[in-house]
Amino acid sequence: MNKKIRVLIFFVGIVVVALLGILLRPPYNAPVESGEKSLVTTETLVATLTIVPSSTSTLTSISTSTPTSIPSPTPTATSLPATISGRLFFDINLSGTRDEIRMKYFDGLIHPGFRPQTQNADFVRALEDYTQSHPHTRDWTYIMLLEPGLSNIEVCASLKGVQQACVLTDEQGFYSLKASAIRQGDFIGLKFTDLNEGEIHKMTYQNRPVKPVTIPPYELNGISVPEQNLVQTHLMKITNIYYIEAGKGDVNIGLTQGALPYPPIKGEPYIYSFFDHDPRIGWGLDWRTRTALSPKSYNQLPNRLTDNLDGVDVGGQKGDLVVSVGFGMATIRRSENMGNQIIVMVDNFPHLITYSHLDTVLISGTQEVFTGQIIGVVGRTGKNVGAPHVHLDVGSSGYDPFGNPDGAYPQLWTRAFSPIEFQ
């Protein structure tokens, strides 16, 4: 074989070997992009995990082929546990803070004319302590009293609607609770339940903190209205949730009693026609004997009682200022029988509250009003009015405007007004 043939056979062999190498090479797998998983990888991972029953219920990796290590998750910072603590107190003046208040004392707050145990026990104890240390205290004298703490109130904390822990307030109104799920910065709902026994109206509370509001002086309809420093809050209701942020320190919360905690007139108001607290009882049988009595009679007999009124007549002097009972929207209405009226739709309260027989209205059309804001002047407008007064009713619904917020019987005037009653 000549030299040329041998060279040709050599090069053909090289080509054949190269072709065989290409044909016999395993298939190429493209690399997986970051953040994606191939089907093979996912199936393999699932196949290698199994739950091993044990006292600690650990998750173990078992490989049927080449061992695969699964990295542990990187530890993340967690918030610290938080304790919810503070004090519940009787917020008599609705300031939102625990204050020493000036109020009129009368014996009926401690010893009502009808039925025992109709006043909050903590408030009664505070009054008894005061009278013992001030033996010359008499009815209708002014006293200075620190708003008392509220005992035996159940405080329950919830997180995202799930109840976490409950505790009772002590004799001074203090509470402190914690749960493993509650962490600093969590928004916690607090619910209060009055567990005191006896025929008393349950303590009620506002479902959001108060906010200061200042209304500058103004003149309307010939009346000069002074500057007003108020708070943005609303009518007290039972069964609301009071929201706080965990870990912000002690939370001191004021509770009150009754739906409307103070008279709607600035000055020296008195009641001469009463709401019928319990229509199941006959005329004159469901009143206490000592209630804001006044010798001022105008053309009415002093201490008059009306057993079927659809609200309450709060007497005053001509020119006394009328204030809103809550935070909400107010509007004006004129009635032939009831005279000048203001209707207040209080935020988060189901009934319209109407003031009638006003001499002058001090709001402009429909506007926002705040708790305690001046809205009108006491008068005698309308038919058969008699003495200057405000007729106050709650939706003409048979709802006691100063009684139990849920309208349950029995409702007694012993508990009708705040202990500040008619300063």
C-alpha cells in the first residue's frame, strides 16, 4: 500500500472517532436561572422529605441517592412580648384623665330612696370615705373628690379578633395581663365587663381615645359664644372594643355610667318632668324620692312628676346655654308644637337625639358638633311650653336618655345622671 493511501485511511479514522464521540456524548442540561426550579429538582426535593413522628415533631431529610443538604432558614428579629397594664377609673367629668373634681354632694347618691345597690360601689366607697373625713358635709354642698378606680371589672385582650387573656381589676382599678401571642407594636382590642353584683347600670366606655378640640369665639343670631375647649369623643356605649398599641406603657381608661353622662344645659338646670323609666309600673311608682329638686316653679308646681313623657324636661333659666351630648352631626328643625329644635346624630349611637323649645339655635345648618359644644339657648318656643326648659328625647323611642345604654329595665333616676349632677 502506497503512502497516499495510508494517509487517507489515517484521516478517515480520525473523523470516524470524532463522529462516534459526538454521537455517544450525554445530553446537555442548561443551567437553571436564579429563583427558578426545574421539575427534576422539585420532585427530588419532595421525595427526600418525610415527617418522622417524635415528641418534638421534627422534620428530617432522608435521601435515596446522593445526600442533599437543605440550608436552615436565616434567623429574623422578632418583637418582644408585651404586658398590657393600666387602670380603670370612674371618668365623672369626661376628661379622659383621672382628675380631682368639684361636685355637689347629696345623700341620695349613697342611700337612694328606692332599691339598694343602685350606685357604683367604688363611687359609694369614695363618698363614704369623704364624708367620714369631712363630717360637716351636707346635701348640695360642694366637695372635691378624686375620681375613684373601678374594681371587679373584667378586662379581656384580643389580637385580630381572637381573645388572648382576661383579668379582673383590683380594688384600686389596676389591671395587668399578658399572653405569648401579644408582642410590642400589636394593635390590641380591650373589652370591659362589669362583674359587680346588684341592680346597677353597667359601666360603659368610649371605643377610641379623646382628642382636644378648640372652637374660637363667634357670634350668631345675636348671641356671643365664648371660646370652647372640648374633646372629640362620642356617646358612651357598652360592648365596644377599646383599641390600644401594645408596649406603649400603662393604659389608663375612664369609664362612665348611663348613656348621657351630664345635663345638657350650662347654668343651674333642674328636672321637673321625668321620663317613664319603667312603663310596666303604675304612675309615680318608679321614681326615687330625692332627685334634683328645685323651688323654682314658674307656672309649674315644684317637684312635679310626669309618668308618660317621651323624654325628659330639663328646666333652666331663660338664656342658659344648651350643649351637645356627644360627638356627631347636628341639624336644625322647626316644629309648631315643639318650637326650635336641634337634632344630633351622635357617632356610633343608634338613635337621633332631639332638643326642643330652644329660644335660639347656635349652629349653622348641618354641621359637626363635639361633646359639650354649645348649640343653642334655653327657651319657651312651641305650644303649651310653660317654664323655660329643654325637652330632650332619644328618637321618641321610649329610650331613657340618661339610663342604661342598652335600654334594659329597671332604670332608676338614682343612676340617671353623672354624680356631677347639676353643678
